Amino acid sequence: MRSIWRTLDRGLARDIGLVCVADTLVGVSYGAITVGSGLPLWAPMLLSLLVFAGASQFMFVGIVASGGNPLAAVAAGLLVNARHVPFGFAVGDALGHGLLGRLAGSHLMIDESVAFALAQRDADRRRAAYWACGIGLFVCWNLGVVAGAFAGSAISDTDAFGLDAAFPAVLLALVLPSLKDRASRLPVLIGVVVALAATPLLPAGLPVLLALVGVVAGAAAKEPKPLEGAH
């Protein structure tokens, strides 16, 4: 583990530190909103330790707090985290060796740690960036969640502080980068329209799942057309 910290240069360590500070603030809002929504004090802390996936945690709490089915909330969270499958192939060399090491590395696999790892050229720096970012964010996120959870239990109305905006803000932040790709706009647009149309008609959580028809439509649109005259 010492070799990981020695491999980091000052610039990379600074960038990781800034991300940790930002995620700590998001963790505070998550903990406060979760408890302020009526869930028990231990709920955000346990989710953060066992799941450690901010977008999925926000999704789960948002659906449950609005009266949605917990099973639908779990399904939505799993779908959000499905992106970790290709992540695993992309940074598999940074996870280390041995079953325990790879399990721990997989648990620390989040967007930020993967992004920092892929930005490095050599294997040693990839591994150092991945583990430094993953460990730093795990500690900072959970500390922020604990602080936010206790703050949420003391604040009667978290919406008055604008913390409720963290749910859509986090999800929007995940979607916006993909909209630069022209091919991604069609499935996103279809998903948004379907979810908005279904929201007044269906229980909370189901509109999010129905929005996946946008993915199917996008995949169908990418299928190559047969050549003219082909038999």
C-alpha cells in the first residue's frame, strides 16, 4: 500500500483531494435528505458502507421516500450500476491480485476512481490512482453521510435548505456527459418522455424502469441497414 502513495505525484494527489471534498459535500446532502425523508438514522450509513454507489443510493432513497416499492428501488439501483460491468474490464489490471484484493477493489469501483485510473498511462500509476481515489472517496463519502444523517435528524425540513435538489442534480450530472454523443440523445429523449408520461399513472419507481425503452430504441436505431441488392 505504501508503494501506491509513493507513486502519486503532487498534481494527481491534489486532483483526487478536490474530488474527495466535493463528494463529502454530496454525502452530507445524501445523509440529511435520507433521514429527513423519514428513513431511520442507520439507513444511509449502512447503504453507504455496503453499496457505496452514490447514484444508486440516491435513486433507492428517492423512490422509497416517495412511496415507491423497495423492490423497484433496488432494481433501479442495479440498473444504474450496470455500467460497472464494462468498468471492470477497463480497469481490471488496477484491482490487484488475490481474491480479497480484487473484491476490495471492486467495492471501490466508482466513476471517479475509474476515470482517474484510465487517465494514467502506465500500470503503476493506474493502480495508484485507482486505489488512492477509491479509498479517499470511501472514507470521505461515509464521513459526509454520517454528518448529514445527524444533521438531517436535527433539521425538520431539509427541503427548506434546497438539499432535495441533490437527487436530480446527481442523476443529471451522470447523464449530461453522454449527451455530447449524438447517438445517445435519442434513447435519453425517449426515456425522459416515457418517464414523464408514466409518472402520473404509475407508482413511484415504475416510471424509471419503463424509461429503459429508450435504451431498446437506441439499440434498434444503431442496427446496420442491409445493403441494397443484397440477397
